[in-house]
Amino acid sequence: MTSAASAATITNRSDKDVKLTITEGSSRQDEVLPTGKVIDGVCRKGCIIRLNDNSKDEYELQGSESVSVEGGFLYYDSSNSEVAPTGGSASNNGDRNN
């Protein structure tokens, strides 16, 4: 049994529902995350999160992150509000040069 500590948590802090496509290995699942709601226990072994069916808004998670969707982007839940790694190419805020 895997603990929730080794899985990602995603919170919708936007003012509208967000469609998430969660791809873990060969498994793909679509979820609608209502405003203010949380999905936890996802990405236990890492995954790719796509926002609103936009191929330019894909984010790779390792499986232990706590992230939020806000303003159409995925952010780490931390004091410095960094954009999640590997993806979100439509955003210049918080992007790092790899």
C-alpha cells in the first residue's frame, strides 16, 4: 500500500473548473477539478498533467508534489510560487532554463 505522502496533491485555486488529463505510464485519466477542490493520491510513480486539453500546458510531476492550478498554470504550493518543472511552455513566469 502506498501512502498519500508519496503521491501528488492538486488544488484548483482558479475561478473556474479545470480539466486535468493525468497520464501515468500507459494509463490516462481525465478529471474535472471544480473551483476550490483538491485531488490527492495521484501520480504515485510520477505522471504528466495536461491542463484543459492544451498540449502546451503539460507538466511532469515526480509524485510527491503539492501543486495548484491558478490562472491557467500549475504552481508548486510553496512560499516562492514557482511554476512546476518541465512544461507550461506558454508561461514565462518562473520558467527555468534547462
